[in-house]
Amino acid sequence: MIYSNFFFNRCGHYFCERCALQNFSKSPRCYSCGAPTNGIFNTAKNLIQKIEERKKKMEEKGETNREDEEKGRENESENSDDDVDKD
């Protein structure tokens, strides 16, 4: 799963947008600690910036992240089905 659009709530817990909205539709309380959120979610700009910096450093070093590795494995398994000899 690829996470994006990170937010934090009033009590300081971080969530991806999908999880924050999904939980808020069920309860107006923080999923982690149960504190009332009052529907307030702030964009986690500092976390997003750190993730982007880490991705850039990994690219410079020629490393891959787990998401890229998972995509590669999915492509390999799809291609291996094509390699099977069919009589």
C-alpha cells in the first residue's frame, strides 16, 4: 500500500489521509488515543518533507525503497506466467 497525504490531529498522532477520514467517519475521536479531534487534521508538512528528502538520498545512492521492490516483484511474477511453455 502506498501512503500519501499525511496529517496529524490535535493530540499529535499522524495518519495518512485515507485512514484519518475513514476513522473520523466512524468516530470523532483519535484512533490512537481516543482524544476528541473535533474533525481537525493538519497537513504534516514536516513529515512529508522528511519522506521526500529520504527518497532523494536513496535515489542518489542508487537504493530502492520497499514500494519499488514490491512493484518489481509483482512485475516479475506477472512475467513468469508468460514464460510457461504451453503445449
